[in-house]
Amino acid sequence: MVNGINFDRTQAIKQLKQKYTKVFKKELGTLKGIQARLRLKEGTIPKTTKPYRVPLAMWTKVESEYERLESLGIIKKVSASEWSTGVVAVPKPDGSVRICGNYKTTVNPALMPVAPPQINVDGILASLNVDGKSKYFTTLDLVQAYNQMIVSKESRPLLALATNKGLYAYTRLAFGISVAPALWQNAMEQVPMGIERVQVYYDDILIAGRTEKEHVKLLDQVMTRLEEYGLRLNEQKCMFFRESVEYLGMVIDKNGIAPIPSKIEKVVSTPKPKDVTQLRSYVSMLSYYRRCLKNLAQ
């Protein structure tokens, strides 16, 4: 018994979900205590663009997406802004569309860089099974990850969208902002700080346990932090108590790490490089799996 949770695997998962109903609630979370603040380079001149044309066949879907984002508080109507960018609508597999601001033509070049997180894939993978004894793995998926982070009020005008329905400004961190990945990862690394055998990579959290008892305890600690920080998980994409998981392009299990079979097939079936560009691409692909290829340099 750990924090009132039984060790039976099935019951443990059920009780965790019951205990942390807020974390699994079907709503947009709000990261507490940390906001996204954007800084402009000195001497920057604001830039605006006109709304992009939307294909007639997509207009209804695009309009519905604006309404959905506004109802969730992700975007907000504004009367004026010194900055604005056009919107690109990207079709999604389910038939809906994703709204993306084309910030590379407006604010991205003007943003001060953010110190990137020190992400070391080798280190992340090794830390999860550093002693070769991890047997149980859980992956947690955050709902609309970036959108769970509030943008400071003074930064919102920089993210204004020029649309056929007028101007909107993001109140939450948006995809397409050049510094968004660094801002999000730096913030998320604070959430599980101090909890062993837990790694965060953008919107994915991986937990590794040596025993069922330890794994439940770690899950309970991580869920507590997620609740404290106001974050929400996508229950359908979370995988609990697996004996092997795919993470960062590798399969992780009690035996350690290995390439995903489909990735191996891609390497094997790649045509022989015909020029320097193709060669560099192939070497880069191989280099990712250098830990699994003996004497790769030779």
C-alpha cells in the first residue's frame, strides 16, 4: 500500500485515475506559476501582414476552428495590434484543420533567443534504465501541450493573427513561435524535478520503475506534481505499466534500449546516396543509432 493505492496493477491504474480526476479531466490545463515571455531584439520594427486567402472549400472548417480556439480561451479578439501574421490552415487526418500563424515572416526573426534546454537523448535513455533493472514503464501524454502555457499579457500582441474575421491574439503559447520549444521544455523540466526515473521530452513524460511497488509510487508522485501545476493529460494516449515502450525513436525494456524495427527497415531500405546532400542525410540517420552500431566511425 502506497499513499492509499493498492499494488495490484489493474487496480492501481484505476485508483490513480480516480484519485487524480482533475489531471485526466477533458479540458485544457493551465500551467501554474510559469508564463511564456517573449523579448524583442533591440531596434526591432513591428511588422504586419494581410490575411491569407482561405480556399472556399475550407472556409467553414477554418471558421469553426477560430470559434473553438476562442471558446477555449486560446485566442482572443483584439481591435488593433502593431504586429500581425497571416494564418495557414493545415488539414488534419480527422477532417478538421489546424490553425498555424506564419510567424517566420513576422515576429520570429525579431525574437531574442531563449537558452535551449540541455537535451541529451543518450543521457535521457540511459537515466531511465541506468542500472539495468527497470521493468515497468509508463508514458504520459499532455493535452495540447503548448496551449497549456499562458503567454504574458505584454507578449500577446506579438502573436496577433490577421484573419478574414479580424484580428486575434494568442493568450496561450502557440506552435510556430521559434522559441516555443525551448520555453516549454524549460518549464516542463521543473515539474518532476527531484523525482527519480522520470524524464520529460516536450509533451511526453516517461516513468520507469524497477518493481511494481516503486512504479506505483513514482506514478503517484508525478500525478501529484501534474495536479499541483494545473496540467492535463490525454488519457487515451497514456500507456501504463508496459514492459516495453517506444520513446525517442527507441524501444526501451528491461534489457535496455534498441532501435524500433520500422526505423531499422528505413535505414536498410534507403537508396545508396548519390550526392553530398543525400550522404549527409544518411549519415545523420545512422548517427542517431550510433549507440547500437559497433565501430560506426570506421
